[in-house]
Amino acid sequence: RAPKYTASGQAVYRFIAGPGTVQISGSASYTGDTYLQPDNNPALFQKGYMQFDGRVSYELPNGLTLAVWGKNLANKDYAIFQRFFAGLNQVTYGEPRTYGVEARYRF
């Protein structure tokens, strides 16, 4: 679980719209090739992969923020754990594409 290369980046753009502020953000991360067990068994290997996330929010001056967001937007399948145990290949995968809405109030 120690890839040779990892990288990530994020971009944020904010602008005034009506009485509030719109914020658009996106991020990308890369995780390089990874062996999922310490013995570096080639059968327990995760090829490098990219993930993309995004969020759009609208913040009003009264403290109310409304947002929509998405994670793993490319819906990339990737293993975060894998082992052979008792004759079984056990794999745990990372989160699939998820998205939602958010309302927040600061006072």
C-alpha cells in the first residue's frame, strides 16, 4: 500500500452572483501502481488510477450555503484491500461514484 507515485490537484473559481457567491471546485488525484499485500504478490496488484471530484455551491450573506457535489465522477473501480485467505480471493473496493446535495447554515 505504498505506491511509488501519488499526485493531486484542486482548482477553485469564485464569483459574485446576485446577493451571494458561487464557488465551483474540482479536484483530481492519481495513485500509482500498488501491491496490496507486503509480499508484493503480482496477483494482489492494483494498477494506477485517477479519481475526479467536483462541487458547486452558492453562499448567501445570511450564512446559508447550498451545494451539489460528486466524488469518483468517472466511477473508477479500484481495490483498496485484497488478500487470499482460506482459498478465497477477498477484495475490498473503494467508494463508487457518489453524489449529493448539501445545505449548511452558519450563525
